[in-house]
Amino acid sequence: MAFLEEVLEPGVEKKRDTTGATLAGFRTAESLVPDKTAEDMIIPGVEDVVDESTSGHKPHGSDPVSDQTMILNMGPQHPSTHGVLRLVIEVDGETIISLAPDIGYLHTGIEKTCEAKFYAQVTPLTDRIDYLCPMTNNTAYALAVEKLLGIEVPERAQILRVLFNELTRIQSHLVWLGTHAMDIGALTVFLYCFREREDLMRIFEAVSGQRMMTSYVRIGGLALEPPADLYATIRKFLKNFPEKIAEYEGLLNNNPIWISRLKGVGHLSPEDAIALGVTGPPLRASGVDFDVRRDMPYSSYEKFTFAVPVSNGCDVWARYIVRMEEMRESTKICLQALDMLASMPEGRIVADAPKIILPDREQMKTQMESLIHHFKIVTEGFAVPAGEVTSSVEAPHGMMNYYVVSDGTAKPYRVHMRNADFATLQALETMCKGKLIADVVAIIGSIDIVLGAIDR
Amino acid sequence: MPDPITNPATPEAYFGKEAVTAALADHAAIQGLAALITDAKWDRNELTLTVASDTIVAACEAAKTSGYNFLEDVTAVDWFPTEPRFQISYSILSLSLKQRIRLVARLAEGETIASITSVWPAANFYEREVFDLFGVPFTGHPRLTRIMMPDNWEGHPLRKDYPVEGYR
């Protein structure tokens, strides 16, 4: 039990050296589980797990009974895998010997579809990748294309992007908290989280006309001017939200089931996290202090003051604490953004680039030049200078990169999305090995994956 | 060391190994990979370093030694019908320098490239994805199987000569 006690003291933030992380053998001593588990295969495939169960350990039906292992299929239709994730698990009793994720059930070929669309037509496709944070997807794609085009987005639009990115982060974290708590057995939290999420959904609907697939952030700016009373609605939501977070914590923090299911489960050392490509809250919960918003600012994040929550717990509990603190920090960022918008004169929310951005309806109906631009953009798209760029944003699930290659035509030559979920899934085996089946559910909840982002 | 990302002294683009090496002599990646680079590009504040496809593991080791300790992404671009056809792009981040570089290797149809899973285990899924969708084989990968498409699928969807719609 000594291990459990030293796992986490919230608030204690020690900086860890992230350079030259030791990768020898890829697993640090603390994450190696002795005796029972399979030997280290480093992210095994499904076939590896099956082969291993028939060679190293005695399979089901052999003698003596105590040495038998079993292959267990979890998913793809399983509520606690958060989508269509299939896990192939070799178990000895309830102990996990080895585990392999099988993905691709939601693969829709979005990257291929992007290559057949005009640049502007790709934006709605990006909504559907990580469907819990459409604004963040849109922003990452818009930043990449704007970098290729070399256009400057007005400051007001940048602040609005920050505002809606942070509201999206809160929304995504609310879905995470609700489903994670429900997986553990606390149903009430889910109802409370979705109550607040509904407010956010109404805000998104007011600003974009859509609750989930917003397509609000466009190349060169934003789709629409927010309605006049929206800022007051957002401010009212943000004013009440901190006490709502306290309410969720009141339901969970002292709950003995919640504590014993989370603390000391799913250990991921910082060295392993870096070696396995983990980003976002799971990386920061392993003590690595890196946040794209602060360290490589985009869309004027450098103008905001906010803390980056870091924990040295390395377990499911630490990830819970980090995300709860992130919601509080996001609330602060949103309030700063609202203050900035209030002190800023009315102005454009799109870049001054008439050959790239659709003119507004009134101009299009009254001005010949705007009508021509509108016709040309809709029928032919706009040519983007050749080159390759990577944009990087801090999505709710971790680092989200868009790699866009242009060959100088009106359609992207290649669009590739790097989503945090895909890499984080590789760390699942490291976290689950030697634990119990019930812990797998807690660990999947803690890495907060969306299969739309993994399979694309 | 001046930060080339924010340093206003180098806003313009440089193409070619000599030009980039001269302009960004202080850059950690340029110093660490000087012997391996065959071509280089500094464009839109992003550094792209081309290396020969048979030196990719050495290049990744050198990048890691120079402080670029986090593998973000491995992906490919199909430049069909140009030869060599495939461009494998490795996006590598330095958590301490707060910079990213892009390592690029070109290879023709039928050629193989070494897996970098020995340097970063995180490359595992990404290399499987490139193998699945582009048909580029990685030698030394622990288990190179399809990851997105079904195991019995024919063809590699992200190749440019694979149709976007219609029946196979």
C-alpha cells in the first residue's frame, strides 16, 4: 500500500527532465510487471497476443487448470471501449497477460476524400474526425491552409477562435468525465455533465447553426458573426461553471469506490509516455510539462495567462485531476477572451482576401466584383501555393497536427491528421499489463479516446 | 542560440542544403544531422531535411541525440507518376527546444525502408498505417500488418492511382 500513498498529492508539481529520456528497453523498472505477464513485445499486434497465448503459456483446456490462460475479445461493440475499439486480451484468471488493440472499424477514408475536394470543402470533413471537438479540428486545418496561403487572420477572429476552442475543450472534458464515471459505476455524474454540455451545445448552435458538426472556423477566419446576446450567455455559463466543477468533485473525490478504482491504476512513466508518443492530459499526468498552447502558441494564445496543470501521479487518478484542473483553466481563458472582445472595436472576422474567402450575402447580391469572386470560388476553388506545412494545436485529447501538402492546385494533394488518440492507444498495453480486466475499463476511460479520430 | 522559429532574421525561405546550412548554422538539427542530409528546405518557418532512405535509422538516432526526443508522426505522400514515387515524412518534436523538424526520405515502388521502431516505439502504428494505405514495406517492424483496412483487402487506398470512388 506504500505505493498507493505516494501516488499523488494534487498540487505538488515537480518539474521532470524531459530531455534525453531513457529509452533503453523502452520500459522503466517501475512499469515492468514481474512473473505472470507475457514478455515485453512493445505494442503487440492481435496475432502476437494469440501466438503468445499458445506458445509461452498453457492454453485453455490444458492441465493443470491453474496454469491455463484464455483469449478474451472485448469489443468492438462494447459500451466501455468508447466506440468501436476491439481489444484482444490474454487473461490468466482476471489478470492481463498481454493485450492488443484492433482498430479500423470506423475507417472512412477521410484523408482520401480530402484529396478530391476543394480546400474549403474539406472543413466539414474535419468536423467528423474527432467529433467531440469540431472547433479544434477546424482550427488546426484552417491554420495549416492559412500558413500555405500566407494570409493573416484578424485579431478579433483569433480571439474568437481561442474562445470557442476552450469552450470545446470544456465540452469534450465533460463528455469524458461523464462516460468515465459511468464506466466506473457513478451514473449521476454523467447526468450532471450532460446538463452543462447541453448549455454549451446551445451556444454552439447559436453561433454556427449546428450543435456538433459546427464547421465554424473557416480558412481565413470564421463563418459568421456571433449573435449579439451570445457573449452574455457565455459569460453566464462561465460564471456558474466553477461551482459545477466543484459539484462533480463533490460527487467523486471522496467516493471510496472512485478512489480505489483510480489510484495506482494504469501507471505510465514519463519515459514510456514520450517513447510511445503520448500527448495531452495523459502526458502531463505523467509529469511531462508540455502544452502546445503555452510552448508553441498559435492563434494568439500567447496573449492569455493560464496555468498548465501537471501531475506526477502517472496513474488514472492523476489524469482525472489534470483534466478537472484544465476545465478550470479553460474557464479562465474564456473569460479573458470575452474581456478582450469587449474592449475591442467591432471589425472583420475574416482575412482581407476576396479571392479566397466567400463575400457576404449582401455584397454578393449588390456588387459585380463580389459576385464574380463568389462564382469563381464556388466553381473553381482557389489555388494554394505549392508547399508542405504542419499545423499543431492542443486539442482536448492531446496534440493535433494537420499535415497539408499542396501542389499548387485548388485541391489539397495530401491531408494527414495526426490525432493524439491514435498514439495514446499504443500506450494501452503498457498501462494494462499485469492489472485486472476491470482496470482496462478505467484506463480506457482515462486516456479519453474517440475512435473517429483514430480510424479517420 | 537564436530560435529560428521566432527569430525575425530568418523569415524567408531557403532551398538546398548549402543555403539552409549557411542560414541556419545554429539550428540544433542542422548541426546534429549535417553528415546525413542530402537536401534541405526552410519554408514557412518549417525545416524539412531530406535524407537517403537507407540512412533513416541513423538520421533518427542523430535527431534524438540533438534533442528532438518526441516522434509525432510518420506519414507518406504519393508523388505518382514522379519517380521516386513515395515520400515518407517523419515529424519530430523537441519538447525542450519547442521546435519540430520534418525528416523526409524518398523511395521508389518496390523499395523498402527500415523501420524506426527501434528508435521510437511510437512509430509502430504509424508505420503500419503507411504500409496499409500506401503499400510501403518497413523492414524490421515487429508485426507489419494492415491496421485500417481488412486483412484481405486488395490495393492501397491512399495511392494516387487508386480511385476515390467506384467499385474495385
